[in-house]
Amino acid sequence: MSVEVLVLTRPKLRPNPEFDSIGAIFYHVINDIPESEGVTHVTGSAEENYSRSGYDFSDMTIGFSDSEYTLLMDFMSIVYSHDPDIILGYETQQLSWGYIVRRGRYLNLDLISGLSKMIREPDTKNMERDLQIEGRVLLNAWRLLRSEASLYSYTFENMIFHYDDEMLSTWWAHGCNRWKAIDYYKERVVGNISILEQLDLFGRNSELARLFGIQFLESMMLRFAKAQNYVSLSPSVRQRARMRSGEYIPLVMEPESKLYTDPVLVLDFQSLYPSIIMAYNYCFTTCLGRILQSTDGEDNYEFGCSVLPRLSPHDVQRLQEHLSFSPGGIAFLQPSIRKGILPEMLHKILDARVMVKRSIKLYKNDNILKRTLHSRQLGLKLIANVTYGYTSANFSGRMPCIE
């Protein structure tokens, strides 16, 4: 459900919920059922004869309320009847849903509880910073657009012809011109969803939700570990706090910003970090830790959040030809001795991504399937990149290991 509000603003001023009333609420509902897709509704606070404007309202549903208070009550009933899972507006904090909630608070109406799927005490402090409606996914379209597109300005009017608040209020006040304000806000509520659909935000995030995240990564890793009779370590908070801090991080060198008269060659690695993990067999199961720094006489030496039994000089000598050392001096077994779980898992993930990308080329004429497959290969790429970060995630990861 996409929602925008027409606020009857004072001249030369921005909308303020303490002074400016809501003249109309526009909402556009998209359902999974094709028959009810794309229905635009208008609910206003004053009844007016719209037919004399000559505008065609046949594709819209128009309702009327006796007062602004009744308008907000009717809007709560509308949200309750449609029961949307996803609600959005172009700017949900100061306008749209945020303005409706703050205006309702000024009228002594608790809209947070009325719009939510569950009843809770309104948090007025957090509401000023970040609006949350329990049980529904609230999308702020312009914030999503910032991460998806590079634009000079992210206002809706940067893409749609601009009308200021004073002009819209004037149009709404005059019956003959009211259709202009309705047409503008109709374009906004439909445009919100059109922008996000054009960016494939819904489909892509649905695919990412199936593939992406720490819990999914753990389930994949533990599935491989169980097949080889490994048990994962579950360190306590105190053990994680005592683990060594990081000493080495990857260095990304940015090119110097200037005019280059000679051709510039840009190299991009395909799955760089996963490729390093596979090439050097980096894994929990192949890491021997700082074997060169272990003190003679100690039975154990530090390894991540836990300890490892110290290898005898004879074992170190025997494995010398089958060890590789990271830049931090950490020893890892080569695949000829033991193949790690993480390299094996990443190899399967990247193979699956290659297969999906081939399918994209095969079904390039099917736009819907192509977008779904593109989102899926992006999810596989992200979960492959998250794998190496999980090994040192002290807070979100369950099994960090600085080595």
C-alpha cells in the first residue's frame, strides 16, 4: 500500500502537523491477485462534486469524511481492511505515514496502535527519529533510491514535474482545479510503487531473503560440517572478548583522481575473497594457528576464542611440505592433507552462481524470469562474500576466529 497525503499548508511554509490539517489521503493498493492490481483510492475530508471538472475518475475510488478526525479514523479502517504486509511512501518520516501519525497524535488519536498488527505502547521519542509500525514492513522510497541510483537530488519532483505545497493547497481549495491536485497525488502513489518495481526492489529482496544472512550461512556451513563429523564451537561472550584483535586488514588502493592522457586499465577480480579462501584452503578445519609462535613446554596455545593442542616438533617437521602460511604467520593445511569446509562450500556456491548466470543468457527474452535469476545470482554472490566476514564477526557471528 503506497500512501501520500495532501496537507492544507499555510502560505510560504512547509507542512507542520501542529497547525496544518490533512485535506485528503491518497493510497494505491497492489495485491498478488491480478484482478485487484493497481487500484487507486482517494479519501477526502469534504465532499465535492468532481464531475464538473471534466476529469475522468473512473479508475479511482473516492470516499468522503465529515471531518479530519473522521478521516483518520476511516483511514485506520481502510488499512485494517486491506491489511497490507508492505506499506510505503516517498518520504515516510515528515510526510506520508509519518505526517498522518503525528497529526493524529495532535488530535489525541493513537494511530500507531491502530495501524499496527499488534497493540503496543506508542514510543514518542523513537517515533521522531524512526517511525515503526509493528507487523508491517515500512519502506521509505527515497532512502531506498539513494542506495540504488546516483542522483543529484532525491526528491520525487526531481523525476516528476514540481508543484509546491502552496499551489497544491490552492488547487484543492477551488473545486474547478481540485482535479489537478488529485491527478498529482495519484501520480505520486502510483509512482512510488513504479519506481521500486523498476528497481526490482521487491523481487530482489525476496530472493536475498531466501539466500542471504548469518543464519542461512551457518545452516549451510553446519550441514557440510555434520557430513564430515565436525562439531561447531559455541564460545561465550567472555571468550570472544579475550580473543586477539585483528592485526592485518586488506588494503584497497584507490586510483589518484586526475586527468589521465594514457589509456587506463581497470582490473576487477571475480569473487576475490572467496577465491583466496579456495586457493589457500582457508578454513576452521585446516587452520593450525600460530604454530611457529607457540612456546615449548605448553600443552596448548591460543586459537581464536579457544585453544589448540601444541604440535610436537616431529609433527611440524612432517607437515612442513604441506603447510601454507598467511601474511599474519598463520599455518593452514594444504588440500592434499585436508580440504576445508569453507572452500568446498564456496566452490559449490560459485558453481551455482555460474549456472544461474548461464540460465540468464538462455532465457534472456523472458524478462520476469531473467529478473528473478539475476536476483538469485546476486544473492549467491553476496553470501559468498559474507562467508569470509563471518569468520571474524565478533558480534553477529557465532564462531569468530581472528586467525
